[in-house]
Amino acid sequence: MLPAGSPETLQQNREGLPALHVACLYGQLDAIQLLVDSQLEWINSRDSEGRRPLHVVLTFQSSPNTSACLRYLLEHEADANATTDSGQTPLHLAASEGLLECVEILVKAGADVLAQDSTGLTPLDFARIRHHREVARYLKSCMWQADKKKEMEERKLAQVLYRDLVDMTKQNNLSKKTLINEKMAEWANTKGLPPLKDFSPRMQATKYHTQCLVPHQSSSNPKNTKGLCSPGGPQEDRSTITELPAVSSPRPWTIFMGLEPEKALREPDLRDSVTVSRDDSSRQLQYITKWDSTPHPTPKLPLDVLERVLFPRAFPSRFASPQQFEPQDIVEVPHRGCPQGRSTSPWTEVAMHLAEVLEPGHY
């Protein structure tokens, strides 16, 4: 008689089912270790329905060794994302059986929480169909994290294209400015004029302040400094005049009430320079610049991700400033049905409460 748990006995228990599958079905950890040590390639073998040992172990028949067998198989290179003929992964079966511990083990091992079977159902859908609430909550949290991680990776790829387009825009603007300067210099040379130079005064002087400019800011005659800051009085010698301090900034004073407002968005918007469209034949996304009419393919990213990265001004954040993240005092929050200002009488509140809670004719 063969010893219990040997490969020969396991093959005789289930006709047509591989020995390792039988050991996983009944949660016989010792037999699983014996079979894996003898033939490691069996760990990802398939049965007639395309199931792997990792699929078979996730049943109620393998209890109470289900988690231990699952960990052993994963530690010996079992594929956590292997699919059956119907497209189900081990995570689908664990969620369908409500095995929360096994679901956590599979997710930590790299199982895809967004995987879909042949009918388009995810592991979260299986957990909801079988009313396994704890498993559904855990998978929903994992799916949210997976979506955010995927979105972050997509935005990183779009940021690479964004930086390249910004550099190309700056180079194009610089070349235009250089061309304009060359044309202006050529025109001045033709007219016999001296070369034009950029003139940017430190501050704009009005007609009421022409006599109040300090000597180094006077552009008309820097040597003529007599009568400075005394338009109506007698002229004084320059040595007796105290020079005014240089104006640091021509901007007016600004008074802030409370927290300072948010700074303006510094990221350049490329709506005037770049156009994103979809190719009519291949349906692939492409972009066209105003200085190059040739379509260029974009990275394989969703359209909304590209638009949010390339055109930040057109898609502002839902939170305009950090002030919206500050906690609010519940006492100061306006209540629905309660007038602002002076609070109502406590007896009025009691009457309103009774009218909402009690049924008509019972009070």
C-alpha cells in the first residue's frame, strides 16, 4: 500500500488531474513540497482547463493550509498572474472565495488588481458578486492606489514631452528675436543710422517727476544737475544737494489681508504653440507645432493626461490655494434651514426635530 501523500496515491485520487494539482486541492503541504522538490517545472503546469496549482489551492477544500500552501508556491516562482482558459487569475478565485489573507498575499506578490477575465470582470467584481465586503474594501483600496501609480507614471512620460516642447518653443522665440534684431540692424544700416540699442530705464518717469530723477537716471543731460528737485525755487549748487536713494521697484505698495494669495502659475501653457489631435487612419495621438506642420507621434498615453500636462492653464487644479485644505470650525459652518446671524430658539429647534422624526398623527 502506498503511503498517504505520495505522487502515486495523489494521481489515483483524481483521474486525469496532475499530482501537484491534487496536493494543492486538498492543501497537503508535505506532498506539495515533495513534488516541487522533485520537479520544479510542475509548479506552473496546466491541467485540462488551463488551471495552475496556484488556482487549485484557492478553494475551501484546501483549508486550513490554504495560506501556507499559497506562500510556498509563490516563494518557488509560481506565476501570480497566470490565467486559466477563461482568463481568471488566482486573485479572481481568492476574491470569489472570500479569502482575505490569500488576497493580501497575492497583492503583495505582485498580482494585478486590475486584471479582467474573458467576460471583463475584475477581482473586485467577484468579491462584490459573492458579497465578501472585507475583500471588496481591500481590493478597492488597492485599485485606487494602482490607478494613481499608473497615472503618475503616465504623467512622467508626458512631462518629458512637455519639457522638450518648452525648450523648442524657447529656441523658436529666440531665433525669431535674433532675426528681428538682424532685420532692424540691416534697416538702420540702410538708412545710415547708428546701431539701435535696447533702452530699459529702471523706472518710468511721468511729466510730474522729470525734475526728481536722480542724476544717473536722467537720460536728457546727465551733466545738468542744477535745480534738481527744485522746479520753483532758486537753483543750488550740486554739492549741496542730497541724492535720492535709488528706487528698488516701481511697483506700488500692496496690502495683504490674512494669508498671501497664491503665486501665478509659472508653467508655460503650450496651447498657442502645440496642437494635439488623433490620426484619422491609425487613431493614434499626434501633435503639431506652429513652427513645424509635420505631425509627430506622442507617447502612448491617454488624451486627458497629455492635455493636462501640456496645457496646465486650461485644466486648473480643483483646489485653488492651500487655504482650501485648512480645517473649518463646525460652529461657523452655515447650516441648511437655519438663518445666518442670530441662532433660533431652542424650542424652535425641538419642534423642527419632532416634525422631521415623528410621523404625522403620532405626536
